[in-house]
Amino acid sequence: MTFEHICVTHEGPLAVVTLNRPQRRNALSLDLMLELIRCLDDIGRNRDLRAVILAAAGKVFCSGHDLAEMTGRDINEYRRIFDVCTELMTKIQSIPQPVIAEVQGIATAAGCQLVATCDLALASEEAAFATPGVKIGLFCTTPMVALTRAVGRKRALQMLLTGEFVDARTAADWGLVNQVVPAAELSAATRQLAAKIAGASSLVVALGKQAYYTQIDLDQPKAYAYAKEVMSMNALAADAQEGIGAFLGKRSPCWSGR
């Protein structure tokens, strides 16, 4: 597939998707979001790909929605933009492969939402995060959904109500990103994490990712009821039997993806 606003490369079992509108601070235009959805949909169907790295060209990871598309429209056009944005965020969490954000610079508004939505996120020491919509009269309501689930109520509201930046170390303390590394080490650290994921059974990783997002908002009794059924079915899988046998036999497993 060819794209205008993103670049896609494969590094063995890893797909690297790069936002490629540096001249527009990698703003999420409608066309860019639609390209990302198509790209992730294609990746999701490719069983040879085990993990996805979401990176960005230039100094800014993502500045959020393209404000040039946010003036002089009617309500249906605005709904279309936020419908597509919601579809994109849902797609990230619904494909079988874990998606890792590689955040080299600032991520604001829907860009911060993008980081919060990704399954995992690594950031450089130069990265910073904000939901500054309140400052321009457009509250970051849709980013709020992902942000609150990542950092909790009080911290999310602090970011949403002040619009102030949170540095990378604070973002890691709050749970918005998993790890902070020097800028020069970001690419290698992201790939090291992706490679660890790619070394596991693709079936089991996909099953686990789906189960995680299904149980996370259930109350505890329902979560356990669901999780025990998933784990019982998982135990029947060839890869589960192979992995257990390999552990007991003190050998490396040979995954089949079944």
C-alpha cells in the first residue's frame, strides 16, 4: 500500500509506521487518520507481523487535530472528524499486534490521545505531553477518554483544565508512558521492547491483548468470569501446550501460532 502522509516499513516481524507530516507538526488531518486506519487494518491481517512501532518524522510527535480543518465547518463535518479519530483509536487497540508509540518530541491534544491509546509507549527525555484545547476554546474531550484511562482522574483533569505540559519523566511516573530514555537511545530501546514481544506466540499475544481491553472496564466478578474462560480456551491452544512442555523440558519453545 502507498500513502501520502505516513511511511510504512517492515523490520523482520516488526512494522514501523511513521507519521510523515513534519511540516504540519504531524497533525492528524482527516486524510492522515484514514491512511493510518487502512494501514493498521492491513497490518492486523498480516500474521507475519508481531508488533507495531508508531513513530513520527521531525521534532514533533503529533500536535493533535489539524486546526486548519477545524474552522468554518458544519456539525456533520466535525462529527466526521471525531468519528474517524475514534475509529483510529479503536483500531489501534483492536488489531492483534501490540502497538508501541515511539515519542521523540511533544505530543499534544489528539497527539497525546494517540500516545495514551497505544498499548505501550517509550519517550525520549525531550518529549512532553499536553492537552491544551482549553486554551483555544476547544476542550480536549475525546483525548480525555484515553488520557483518563492512562493516568487517572485527578492527573487527567489537571492536564485538561490547565493545558500545561507534562515532561517525559512525569509522564512515566503517571503511567502515560512506560519508559524514558535519552533521545539517542529511543529507536534502539523501542525495537528492543518490540523484539521481546515478537519473540512470544503471536496467537497468545493477540489473545492476551484482546482479553486485556475486554476485562479492563468490567467489575471484578465479571472480569474474573470472562478471564477464566479465556484462560481455559488458551490452555487448549497448541502454543500453550508447546510453551508449557518447553518450560518443563528446559528447552526453547517453537511457536506455531495455533
